[in-house]
Amino acid sequence: MMPDSPSAVGVLGTRHIAGHLVERLARNPRRKVVLSPRNGQHARTFADQNTNVSVARDDAALVSEVDVVLLATRASTGADAIEGLPWHPAHTLVSLCAGLPMDALMFNAGAATLARAMPISAAAIGESPTCLYPDVAAAREVVEEFGPVHVLADEAQFDIATVSAAFYGWVHSLIEEMAVWSANQGLPPGTARALVSQTVRAAAGMVIAQPERSLPELLEELCAPGGITELGLQTLQDVRAFEYWQRASQAVLDELRSAGDV
């Protein structure tokens, strides 16, 4: 349930995720959203289109106008971006910088309360499963607008969960591969795209709707002996396709951990 007086939110940074978050936040007319001028023309466009969105004079003014700041810069510039800003104890700074631990921000964040979150572009439609650490009330109140929130116990878990943000992009690629293949076989491209994407949503929906059942159990139900699902899975296993998904996941996690060591 949305609070009677939602927090004023500032978005500091130009990463592509920022636009999707602002798109969602701007839909709540009671939510004040302040954008950094570093977002340039994109920020001004949002402000022109939404009466509750404005562009700050500079980053210091942004911090002074809001309760919660979403830090959406590159991890390599995150600490520098918040240095010297007028932080006070009532502020909550939520870092969206993948691989950047809170220790790297503490000195420059002053008295602000720190949290980390990892929304994906589906936040624009309220469908982003968003990781959060720690469970800071002000941060949760904002990210709940993006979709379901998963609170993690520590930053090690947070980095593991962040791999799912990369997986989200891989699913897009898988949809594209299947849609292109279907169109090449003769399906109308629009039909192929809709069919494949709706099938992915249906599979996820079945898993979400039956949390009491294990994933192997759900899969076994689909794999009739000698059927087409079993044939396709065996073909993928024969070329070790799933092993490479595991490798990709590990590569991302290793990168996140190494970034945290800098």
C-alpha cells in the first residue's frame, strides 16, 4: 500500500536504468521526482511531460530537495558522484551501481543511510523483481513501486542475486533467437515474437503460481517420454548448453566480486 505522503526521490546519474525508473515513479502524481542536470535533454523531456518531475540546478540542489536519492551512475564513478553533497541523517542513499559495495560509498555519503538495490528495466511497467540490502524502510517504499522486492541478508547474497539482472538480458536474447528461428521457418514475425514472449511469461507464471512444487517436479510433468519437450532438452544437454549458462552466471558473479575488491 502506498503511504499517504510518498518520499521525494532524486535520481542522480545517467545510466539507462534511470529512465525506466523515472518513467514508473512519474506515474504517481503524489511523488515528487527530481532529476540531476547531468541527465541533460532526457531529464528535461521527462520534466516537460510530467508535472511532478523537475530538473535540479545541480546535484547539491537535488540532494537538498529530496528524501531518497537513487544513485544510477557507473560503479567506477559512484563514490565521486556523491562527494561533497549536503547529506544529512534524514537522507537515504540507494546505490544501483552493480558491484559497488557500501563501504566504497560510506565516507562520501556523510550521515545518509545507505542501501543497495538492483531493479531492471521492467520497473517501467511495475514488473521488476528488485533486490534490496539492507531492509531500509525509505528505500523499500520507493523500490516497491518497481515490482516485487527481495531483501537479502548481506552484500554477498546481494551480488549473487545481481546476476539475475544479467540473466534478464539473456532471456531477451533467447526470446529473440526463438522468434527469429520461428519466423525463418515461416511464421509471421509478429506472431513469432508474441508467441515466444508469451510462452516465456506462461512458463514463469506456472513456476510462480506453484511455489510448493520443486522445479524438477514441474519440468518432469512437461516431459512426456518420447515427447518433443524431452527431445529438445536432450539435444541441449548433448551440446552442454546449460553448462554454458552456468559459466556465464559465474563469470558475471566473478566480475561483481572483483569490482568490490577495488
